[in-house]
Amino acid sequence: MGVFDKKFCGICGEKIGILGNRKLEDDNLCKKCAALLSPFMTERRKTTLAEIKQHLAYREANKAEVAKFNVSKELGEDTLVLIDETAGKFIVTSSKKWQFENPDVIEISQVSGFDLDIKETKDEIKMKDSEGKMISFDPPRYDIEYDFYFTIKVKSTWFSEIKFKLNRNRIEAQNPARYMEYDKKATAIKEALNPNSDTSKGC
């Protein structure tokens, strides 16, 4: 088959536009059907059509789990970790109207670990010399900021981790209180999803 041959979605059978194809291992998927997949699924290109059909069946069944999900604890900022402590389940979502977005409902027992990745952004601060040229200070000075990325590792047929940013805005190095605030946010999520863990050892 040529690059420009007509392609049809393996799920709905509709013709796929030039920029609308989402490749599978052995077939094609249109944008509309691809939007039904879990946002945490990252191996679509290595997934067969048969497996996609199984995944979509899981996603359809997940709607019933969302309907009966009762939030008892809310953690996070822009991206929220919502927990149903009675049912022992949680969801991770950035939508304020998550009830209509079909977020994956995950058993807390599926959680297998956590990672906290603190990324540093370092920009040199310079000054103008007598000729108006930008030169370095001696010793050099830097503007340092941090972003906090938290990963929840899960045992799932369809994805193995959920990674999201904890902070809305970058944390300045000269603001240690804000730095500690987000470190505590990460610990709170870890404790909520793994109450028997030793948080003194970090993520």
C-alpha cells in the first residue's frame, strides 16, 4: 500500500483524513476513536487492533466505575489525585468536570511505586558593561527555578505509570518554603495511596 492510499479506521470503519491517522501495530485508528483511549496509554503504536478493541471495552466499563466514584480526599493542584477511600480507588485528572471525561478508575492495590523528579532550570544572570554589552558577573550568578514531576507506578494491563506536574508555576530557589510545600504535596499523595509506606525514605 502506498503512503497516500485511503485508510479506514479499524474500529468504526470511517475513512481517515490525511492528518487524522493514528497508527496501530497492524491497523489504523481515526482521531475520534483514538480520543476514547486512556490518556495514560503510551504504547498505541505497538498495540494490535484486537488489543485496542479490548481496551475500548475496558474504557466503556470504566464509565460505570466513574459514575459510582465518591471523592473523599482531594490532593494536588492543576492535576488532581481524587481518592475514594471507602472503595479503595483513585483517579488522576486535570479536568474540573471529570465526571464527564471518563478518567481511569484505578484500584489503590494496583499502585506499585512512586517517583519524584525535581527538574532544575538554571539561567545565568548577566550585567551590562561600560559599553552596553552583556557580561557575566564574577563569580557568575544564576536564576534557579524548579519543577516537580510526580509519577505513580501502577500494575495495569494498559499502562504502567501516571506522570504529572505538581506545581502550577516554577518554584524559585530563593523560596525554600514553597520548595518544601511541593515536597510535602508529593509525600501526601504517596501516603494516601500507600498508607503503610515509610515516607521518611522519600519517593
